[in-house]
Amino acid sequence: MIYLKTEEQIELLREANLIVARTLGEVAKWIKPGVTTLKLDQIAEEYIRSQGAVPGFLGLYGFPNTLCISINENVVHGIPSNYALEEGDIVSIDCGAVKDGYNGDSAYTFCVGEVAPEVKALLKTTKESLYVGIEKAEEGKRIGDISNAIQEYCEKRGYSVVRELTGHGVGKKLHEDPEVPNYGRRGTGPLIKNGLVIAIEPMINMGSKNVVFERDGWTCRTRDRKPSAHFEHTIAVHNGKADILTSFSYIEEVLGDKSI
Ligand code: MG
Ligand code: MG
């Protein structure tokens, strides 16, 4: 069941999503060698609560923290820990917040210090593919048009697309219908209409598309242990076109010319 949102609901969703965007900007300030992923989690939780919101992931399906933090070969859903970031790591940070009953959801993959050029290239393509997908989120197109655009963009550049996890509708629940896969056929899937709010979130691997789930019950990593990247925006289809409710501008302000 797809719940299309009213203008008023879209503005409430924008508020929650901008809190997530600013939280990721706060976290970005702390990304450097030696900082533990639990510290990043604490920064995020404090900031979200300071905005009169609550962390969206904490306790959801039993997840223990505010952020999902996934290092290098970990794709998504990593649990914050005492692991200290190391020079050359990539760190995917996924953040959710709930404000006035509505969810925000966004993710970004950061470089820790100097990262190998081929890994940076993976991040760049993954981020670009997110915007390629967003361009297809227009009234009258289908979800498969978004999926196919992301898949083609990444596979043409030699990368592979994770199949097990997808984007999703966003509203009063973090995960609503429809599923938004990062692979698929043009012209298939649900019709895109005004009022549709979805998270588009390519999860792209440098090696094979295969993933495994770790024994912690959460962390998803590449089977071949090659790096994986994840970028996510929540968008609303508004006046026929995609309106990005989240923003990477707070992150990019912090990263400056080190931005991917
Ligand atoms: Mg997310
Ligand atoms: Mg999501």
C-alpha cells in the first residue's frame, strides 16, 4: 500500500529530513583517524535530540544505535563500536530522525584522510548514480526507471549493484511501500505519482554484487571483502518532479574541496 503525501505532510517530512542533513553535517566535522564510530553515534544522537527530534533507527527492529556505520567492505547496517577510524578507510553513515511523527533518512560515504584513487572513484560513481536515479523520479514514470538508471550507470563503469537491500517509501514509518531497487527494468514497477515520498539509496560494490550478513545479525558486507559505497536522499515527487527533502550541503560545507 503506497501512501501518497499531501503538501502539508511533505513539509513535515522536509523538516525531519533537514534535521538528518544537518546531523550528517555535524558528524562530518568529526571524521578523522582515531575517532571511534561510537563517538560519531553520540554526536548524532545529541544533535538530533537538540532539534526536538528522536533518532529514527534507535530501537527500530531492535537496532541498538542512532547511526548505521559501515566501514570499507561493510555495505550497510554496521553497528557503532570502539573501532577507531583509520587513514584510508571509507565510512558509510546512514542516519534517521523522527520529528512530529515523520521520518527523515539519508546516507553518505566519507573518506578518512587520504583514500586510494580507485576507492574514491567508486564513491564518486555511487554518488552520481543517486542523482541519475533522482532525475527519473518524475510523475508518469515507473520505479523501474529509477532502478534501471542507477544500475546502468554503475555497471557501465565496472561496479556491481547490491540486490538484497533497496530504497523504500518514507512517511510515518521509516520503511513504507514501494521498494525502490537499484537494479531492474525500465517501464516496470509502480507508477510514480505526485505525493510519492521515497528514499533512493544506491549500494554499490567495487567487486562482485554478492553480500553476506555478519553474525551480529545486522552488518551486511561484501562477500569478496572489496569496498562498498552508499549514498541516500529522501525525495518527494512534487509538481511532477523530484524535490530532494534531504541535503548534502551541510556535509559539503564541512568537507570543502575534499568533497567527492
Ligand atoms: Mg538510510
Ligand atoms: Mg533508507
